[in-house]
Amino acid sequence: MFLIETFNLVAVFVFAISASLSAIKRKFDLFGISFVAFVTSVGGGTVRDILLGDFPVSWMKNGNFAYSIICGILISFIFTNKLNGFKKTFFWFDTIGIGVSTIIGTYKAIEYGLNFPLCVLFGVMSSIFGGIIRDTLCNDVPLVFRKEIYATACIMGSVCFQFLNFLHIEIVISMPIAIVITIMIRFISIKYNLKLPNLNYKLKGKINV
Amino acid sequence: MFLIETFNLVAVFVFAISASLSAIKRKFDLFGISFVAFVTSVGGGTVRDILLGDFPVSWMKNGNFAYSIICGILISFIFTNKLNGFKKTFFWFDTIGIGVSTIIGTYKAIEYGLNFPLCVLFGVMSSIFGGIIRDTLCNDVPLVFRKEIYATACIMGSVCFQFLNFLHIEIVISMPIAIVITIMIRFISIKYNLKLPNLNYKLKGKINV
Amino acid sequence: MFLIETFNLVAVFVFAISASLSAIKRKFDLFGISFVAFVTSVGGGTVRDILLGDFPVSWMKNGNFAYSIICGILISFIFTNKLNGFKKTFFWFDTIGIGVSTIIGTYKAIEYGLNFPLCVLFGVMSSIFGGIIRDTLCNDVPLVFRKEIYATACIMGSVCFQFLNFLHIEIVISMPIAIVITIMIRFISIKYNLKLPNLNYKLKGKINV
């Protein structure tokens, strides 16, 4: 599990950088930036652990998470204007982070004996809740609801992982496979601009809800 | 408790439909719609269970909740344009759902030994928190804060239930009575357009807070 | 700990008043006002207790919190137009509340064995999360992210408290000292209009995140 721990720290680190940049753009002060970075990077795992009743939540058990986030914030401060150049690098880190979070979330839900759709939900939640909290705090409609970025990849990855488990494949093999599948699906869906339908075509008349 | 379980599933199902429609109106994609539907329908009960420290939260103990929500979402997708016609039916389902949630929330708080105002709070919270989360995610000011829809009914229903308990009336009798009272109050307050004052008349000068 | 309990009730009471005024300004109805007041005044402590896994959360263990909030709301209703005159008094109550919340939050985190940056985080979180939830519910960007109000004071106070603990100074002495330091820093930073930089000067080009 050492590899996963490391991946997880990298994911938190990269999430912290992308959240910091988003907060800097909105002219938050140093404190606002740090807070948003923190909440975004641990948000998904926190919601997951709270719902499962696994206390204290993961980033409190392991102090390295806090240091990893602080590093991410500091790097954003220092390289504010240079980070745009690394977009491709970030995309990959981000995608790896999402892949790992999804599979860890699914794994934890399976361990707690949840049923199939709930396990998928926990996988997705672990990887996207941070971003939803970030967008809500920044007073935006969460991006993930409108522009399909990684939800589909998370769902497919989680389903694959559960299928591999169903076949009784060892966790040390099934986990990396599912992570790679999640990453590939996301890569392909961004490359070919695939997205989920938004049902606009059905909205001929106004819905009065 | 079988009847209540059933009512609860119906409530979750109907909440999922109304949330889906609200998300479709905002042009969210399939994932956004599902996520909003899910959070809205289980939000109230989740906050209640987390605050009481009752883990895992109720919708995770019983897998039927997940299926009930999925059905609600699917029905919204299929009948997007036809659901407006069922408005009256939905109003009744919704009201039943709210009544049941309120009384279950109050009941759980009483069981945990909370005092009178906190029990009322838990009753109200269980039935409205889902909607508040939905409106926050959709970047609206929660509707329930401005237009009195069901808060008063929930409060009155919760007070009645606690009063009946105080008189040592059996739970199998007091619970249905309180649920019916909650439903009737909401029905009457909508029919005669009753609402709480918003103190506008007092705001002669600008408040600088 | 009796003094701290009392301070805590005063803090909750004053937070309830300031939140009520903010909700009245936004034309929420009686229910919306009460709800926002409640969430704002207990929000910080609730998030702290949930993350630490300390159930039931503090305001549920002690019924006086509920009564304290109800008093705050009632006073806001009655004196809506007169409260502006008390601004200075409120500033002091508010600052005392923030000082106490910060140190109690830090203290609880130390007791749970968290590391240095996490203890600072818990101190800050306990005092500001309520306001963040309030602003999010009211559909604003949280004020604390843009206009440095008390974040710095909380951080410094929490650091001082941990330093005093590190020197093995008795809690009955170190706690009041750290509270007073937090209060003084906030007073000075408001008086001389000190604030954290927002990195605007670095944003020469557009950041594409």
C-alpha cells in the first residue's frame, strides 16, 4: 500500500496547486487561497471518510498530507505566472490523482460492505467532491455538473475495479489495472472531446418546477 | 416500522425526481443531474445522522435507497417533458415525504436524548437540508429561506409529535398522527398562501452589518 | 473550564446576532433568518467535532447553546433597527468569541494528537467556518477569503498557544494568554488596516486554469 500512499500524497499536492491558482485568479488573499487549496485537496476523502464513519479522517491520521498541501500552496505562490506552461504536466498529475482517488474510494466502500451503485458513488465522490466544494466556495456552479471532465472516467474505472474484484483477482493486481483504465478513459475522452448529453434537445417547452 | 421504511423510500424517490428536473432546467449533464438528485434526496437524513454520530448513515445501511434514487433519475430522464402535468401528484408525494422525514428526524433526536428546541431542529433539518444543499450547489439562494414552503409545517408537526410523546402516547399512534398534522398544515398554508413575515417593514434605514 | 464554557455561550450568542442581521438584510423570512443564525453560530465547532470524530457535537451535549442562539435571534428581531448603534460593542464580543473559538479548537486538536499545522488549521477552522457557511448559503463569496478580517489573528493566536504548550506552561495560564493575544492582534490589524497581500501585483498576464 506504500505506492498508493505516495500516489495519494502526489494527488493532494497537485489538487492543492490547481485550487490555489483558481483562488488567485479570483483575487482571494493569502488566507483565502490556502483555505480553498486545503478544502479542495482533502474534500473528497473527507466526505468519504465521514460518511463511512471512519474517524479521524485520513488526512488527520497522516501528517504528511498537511505538509504536502503546504508545499503545493507555496509552489503556486512562487510560480504563479509560470505555472501555465506546465499545463500538460498538471493534466497528467491531476488525472493520476483522480484515478487513484476513485479506486481507493471504491475499495474503501467495498470493504465497508456497500452494494454496487454505492461503491461506484463512493469512487466518484472521493475524486470530485473536492472540486465541487471549491466551486461552491468560489460562488460558481460546479464545473463538473456542466462540462463532463472526469465523472465518466471515474464511473467506468470504479465499475471495472468492482468487476475485477468480482472475478476474485488479487487487489495488488486489480487496483493498478483499474487505475490505469480510469486514466486512459479520461485521457481519451478529453482528447476526442467526448461528453455526456445534457438533455437540452428534450427541453422544447419550459419546465415549471 | 415497515410502513415508515416504505414511506421513506417513496420520499427519497420523489425528492430525486424534483431535484433532477431542477438540474435539467439548469442544463447540467447526465452526471450533474444524477449527482444533484442524489445529494438532494439523502442530504437531510445524512446531515441528521452525521450530527447524531449514527454511522454508517441510513442510506448506506439499506441499499434500496440507492435503487430508489436511480429509479427517480431514470423517470425524470424519460418523462422530462411530461412531468409538468403531474404537478399535483408530486405535491402530495413531496408533502408526504416531508411529513415523514420531519417526524423521523424528531424521533431520532428524542431517542438520542436531545432537548426540546434541538428535537424541533432535527425534525426540520431532516426534511429541508437536502433542498438547501441542492440550491447551494446550483448557485441559488436556498428557496426555503425566502419563500416559506414547508418550514412552518415541519416545526408545528415536530412540536405536536413531542407533545404527544410527552403525554406518553404510544409511538405507533403518535407518529402517524403527527405526520398527518404536518401534511395538513403544509396543505393549508399553501392553499391559503400563508407565510412568515420577512421583517421588510422594519427595514426603514439601511443596516450596515 | 467554566469560564470558557461561558465565553463560548457568549460567542455563539453574538455570532447568532450578526448572522441574523445579515439574513434580515437579504430579506429572508423568519425561518431563513433563524436557520442561517443557527448554522453560522455552531458551524465552526460542528465541523471541528465531526472531523475529530467527537460525537455528539458540542452544541448537542449542552442544551444551553440552543437557548443562547434563540436569544440572539430574538434580540435581532426586536432591535433590528437599533443594533447598528452597538457596532463597537459587537466588534468586541465578536473578537472575544473568535479568540475563544480559536484557542478551544487548537486545544482540542492538540488533545487528539494532531501535528503543528493541523492544530493551527483546527484553531482557524473553529472560528471561521461558521461565517463561510453563512456566506455560501447567502450566495456570496465568503468575505474572509477577500478581506482579511480575522484569519491572521487566529493563526498567530494558535501558534502562540502551541508555543506556550511546548514550553510546558499550565493550560489555565496559557489559554487566557493566547486568547488575549488573538484578540489584540485582531484589534491592531483592524485599527491599522493591516491585511494579507492578494498577489494581484503578480497577475500581469491572464492565468488559464
